[in-house]
Amino acid sequence: MNSLVLQSATRQLELLHTGEVSVTELAEAHIRQIERLNPQLNVFADFDADRVRERARKHDAWRGTRSRRPLFGLPVTVKSSIATRGFKCEIGSLLHQNDVPREDAVVVARLRAAGALILGTTNCPEFLMAYETANLLHARTLNPWDFERTPGGSSGGESAAIAAGLSAAGLGSDSGGSVRVPAHFTGICSLKPTPGRIPGRGHLPPCVGPFSTLGAIGPMARTMADVALMFRNLSGQDPHDPVSPPIALREPSLDELRANTIGFFDDDGLVPVTPETRAAVQAAVAALRDAGFRVEPFRPRTLEQLRQLWWKFFVQCGAMFYAPVIRGREHQLSPIFSEFLSFSEALPPLTATQLLDAWAELDLIRAKTLEEMSEHPVLLCPVASIPAFRHGEREWIIEGRMVDYLDAVRHTQWFNALASPAAVVPVGRSPEGLPIGVQIIARPFQDETALGIAAIVDAAFGYRPPLIALPSLL
């Protein structure tokens, strides 16, 4: 049963549907994996084995009409910034210690309605403002590939749990790469959807103002088939969310997917990437060409403009949003969040005119980028310049040049500003054996295109478990 937890979510659901395993047996296998590995990895913000067992027994008692629900009995986790009734959702902050929502976020309510079994909520950096998962509430989450390294952020607890078989699939959120960088760092798959395709109502803090463009709740899993399964069951308009569009699910055929010319690039011309990162992009290009796709070199000319706008909204506006919440309580903030605030404090405050100009410019640059993508509506590029970094590292030498913290992950920030769907698939390995992923990006609202093409790349490469996740021989 220990190896069961490393099966895909789709396979686990097949075993549940045929009755080869019960919900209780599958839950117990995950509980054993959690009890074996969580003391080392520290992925959970809230987990109670007895509560999971009780819910699993209820699921088994419901077999019949309820067991036909699409995610019935699937053990999943939720990032602790997405309201989950009855579980701690503290956003990694002492300022929200012991906060337990009374209502589910819309997407969590859909998870429950689809029959999923929620195991617990997962760790994140304070207020989600870091690419490393650590805080003063639940301490540091470790990467299952190398305990000296981070699983990324801000959905780092979620990615580590899924990579190590502590969860079959789950939910993260992404305003600057927060489901994509952790997937890349831990060797799993993820999707940052077009904002609103998966409703964001109930995210903590709310995805409002510029974050309604930058931010999205996204599925994470070990295979793209599982990510697509989650997307199909959780997407759909939320009539009370002003950015949630009334777009029906699509199932593009292989011929329809092949009709998209894919543009690829392995850096933005400004910041270098490791040789292994370039090799991963080239390997994905070769796999897509072998599958009958037209893949050509192409890089939008607007990437740096998009990144600069992302910086204004995520870093500077983000700090402005939090100012009233943290005023007078600065001594309770974690070092990682204080570091984020220092990025904003190093710059002059945004004036109202500058903010208004930036908001207008964002629409103009998005339109210009989409026009540039007319002949290459799908893009393929790195997720970051580097694989998972060591805890606390903030600069690296790449191709003889110094690359700092936020520049090393700029590759995800472009597509938050563009509000495009972007999927991540594990493809390569670093010299240390760390996973290296690639991004597949489509035009806004073409999420199914990104998922479909990413699935073809995933079929050529795919998930490999970290050694610690494999069944114990003892």
C-alpha cells in the first residue's frame, strides 16, 4: 500500500471506483506516508490523522450515488491561504495564528462537492510574498529532493506534499509564480490558470485590484492528466466573482492543438539560465516536434515591460495593501516577509498618478504582447534560471554573471502580468539531480490548450519520485 501513494491521482480514482481499495485504505496509506515523512519535510499547517480517518469512514459509508462523484475519496491538500472550513488557514503569519475559516472558498466547496477527501492545509511563506516557504508559525518546509533546499514558494508546502506522496493532488495560488516555481523545484506539474477560470473567491488575502489580474488559484499534481482532471472539476464561472468568466470547458483535439505554432526561447536576453535549463527547453522542443508540432524560435519583445509592471503591482502595491494590517506589529513579522517589505521600501512610494499610469500601461502592454503572439499563440520557456536553491540563498553565478533572487524567477512573472494560463511540466535534471521544469503558456482563456500541449510534454518525460518518497524497506 505504501507505493499506492505515488500513483497518479487518476490511477488512485480508478482503484477506488473498481473497489480494489476503499477510501479508508487509501487514506490510511497517505496517513502512513505523512507520519513517516512530514516530521522531516514539515509540509502541513494543519493535519489531524483521526479527523482524516473519520471523514474516510464516512466516505465509505456513502458508497453508492455519492461514489460516482468525479473525485470521490481522492486524498487532497489545500494551501493554507485558501479558505478551508474547519482547517487552519493562517497565511503563514503570527498575525493570523489559529484562524479557522467558517466557510470554504468557492474552489474548496467544489472540491468537497466532487467528493475529494481533504487531508489538511499546507505551509506557505508569510502573506505569500516569497519564493521560499518559511515562517514564524510553522517554520521551514524542506524540499524532498534535498533537505538543504527549498521547495519554493509560495505554494511550497503543497508542492513538497505532492512530490513526496503525502497528497494525491492539491490547490495552490499564483501571483508571481507561486504554483509554477514550486512545481519546477520539486518535479511535479501545475497550472496557473487564466484568472477567474478557477474562481478565486475565498483566497486569503482577496485577489482584488491589480491582484485580480496577477493572481489565480491553480491545481498541482504529479501528472498533467491529474492537473487537467482537477481543472475540469473545479473550473467554471462563479456568478458572484466579477472576474470569473462564463466560459465553457473545451476538449481540443490533437489536430486542434497542432494547429498552434509554438514559439520557444530559453532566456529573455537579459538574465542567463543554467545549461541544464537550456537543455530542458530544447528537450521539450524536440518532444513536441516528434509529436507533430511546429515549434519555432520566438520571444516576445515586451517581456521586460511586463516584468517591470509586475514589480510595481506585486511588490510595491502588495506592500501598500499590507501596510494597514502590519502597522504596529512589525516585531511579529517573519524575516522572509520583512525581506519582501525591504524591496518596496528601497523605492520611492508610488504616487496615485504613477499607479494610474501603470494600470493603463498594463492594458496597453498586454494588448501589444497578444498581438505579437498572433503567429505563436503558445510559448515554451524556462520556469526559472536555476533549479531549487538552498535555504536563504539569494544570488548565483550563471554563465559568469551574478543573478539575484527575483531576477532568477522572472520567467513566471511575465505571465502573471499578461494574465495568461501557464502550465509547468518536469523535463530535465541538474548536475545534483534536482528537477528542472519548463513552462507552456497560452493566450488568456485558452487554458485547455496549455493543458493539452503540456500533457504531450509530460508523456515524453514525466514525474519521478524523490528517493525519500519510495516505500521503506524496513
